[in-house]
Amino acid sequence: MDFPLLRTFEVDSIFVDFLNKKFYDYVDEFGLDYDFTAFKSNTGGHTKNLVYWENSEYQNFVTETLIDLVSNELILDRDRIQIHFSHFLDYNGDGWIETHNHVHAEDFVLFVYMNDCDTGHTVFYLNNEEEFRERTLTKIKPTSGLCALFSSSLFHSGDYTNESKRLFVVGIRVNLE
């Protein structure tokens, strides 16, 4: 098996444009929530879990496009992939995210950056132990179409930005039985 700790790749502008359209569709219908404990912002927010969003265009995207993408990147049959969680995170010109991981909920996480920012890098800690943390950190600059697929056990944070930064976040469970 060849599972990534952290892998980056790109998707095309059509993929990102679709996500931005769905972000605005969701916000027009439901607005944003502001209760994400790791997310610190005075103006930003996030959507609820889109797995339960009754939007046929989005659900078709998940079953036809997103699962294929994840399946190809993890080199697993698509029937072994479950999208457990997905949401949009919108900094709206202010915010940062505390260091955390997703090990409590899923096996892998996918970030899709939906716009360019000069600040607000995502910081990954390849070794989260205090004495090794600084020497093993790597940063990803938010760039439209750039994706990060990583193990849910990998600690990460979001540097402060005063720019408008938007991410599509996907929690992935795999079945290896």
C-alpha cells in the first residue's frame, strides 16, 4: 500500500469554478455558521456538512467527480471510499485556524484551495512532538486549484490572513476490508 502522509496535486479551473458556484448557492440558501472551534475569525464562517445537502448538482459532483478524484489519488477502488464530511470554509478577510488533526473522525482529508492568497498558508507538522515540530513543518500557499490530500493524523494549522481565503474541506473514510 502507498498511502500519503501529505500529497499535493492540482485540479483545473472548471473544478474550482464549480465549487465556488456551489459555495454561493449554499450561502444564498442557508448562510454560514460561525461556531467552528478551531477557526478563529471575526468575519469568516463555514457551511454545515454538505454530505446532507439536498442539492442534486452537488451530490452528482460527489458521486461522479469527487469520489473518482480521491480514488485515483489514494489508488483505491471507488467503492472503498466514503465521503464522510465536506464543507466550505470562508475566511472572508480575517482569520486563522488552530493546530489540530482529524484522526477522531476520518482517515484522510482533502483540501481544495478555491482562490489565491499571499498569506494564510496551511502549515503541516510532519512530526508534532515539541522538539521536532519546527524542523518538520511545511507550508502550502493558498493557490486556486491546488489540493492537499493528507492523513487525518497529520497536525496542521492555518496562518492568519486578512485576505479572502476559501477552502473546500473533505473528510474521507476508507474501507480496506
